[in-house]
Amino acid sequence: MSFRDAVVLQSKPIRFAMGKAKQELTEQIEELEARIERLETKLAKLSKAKSILVGDDAYIEINSAADYMGISRRSLYRLMTQGVIPYTYIGAQRRFLVSDLNKYLKKQRVDIKGSILQP
């Protein structure tokens, strides 16, 4: 057997390994494309759901209201029992008008005061 024949025989496993790696990469790319498609579908559903809440007359549940306001559920319950934030019973669940939450958030806003150093 010549040196050239030995090189050809040794390169066959390398080609097989490279072909196998290429196939694995192709499968991984296809899996990633499928995952991206599922994420895009979920994002489309979320954007539709969020567009429902754009109006101030929309009712939202406690978890969504707490997330919207950036506070914990416990804090929201405390504000409810103190009578600070109005809510409505829809069935057995308490719901909030987005406009009421916005009013509360506006009342809590603290405007920047001028510096005593500026003329």
C-alpha cells in the first residue's frame, strides 16, 4: 500500500465525521428555527392581549394590576383594604379599572423641585 492510499483511507473517517457534524448542525439550526417560530407566535398573542389593556376603561385582575403599578400583591391588597384604590367585584374576583390605577399613580408622583443653588 502506497502512502497515497493510506492518506485516502484515513481521510474517509474524517469526511464521515465532518458529514455527521454538518448533519448535527443542520438539525440544531432547524430546532432553533422552530423555537423562534414558537416565540414569535407567543409574542404575537401577548401583543394582542396587551392591546386590550390600552384603554383606561379596561378591567384587570390583581396580579396584572400589581405588575402594572410595580408593587407587590400584598401592597395592593393593603391599598384596597385602606380604601385608597377602588375595585369592583366581577363574580368572585376583584378587578381594577386601569384609569383608577393611573389616577392613584399620578397622585403619588413627586415633581422635581428646583435647586436652592440655582437662581
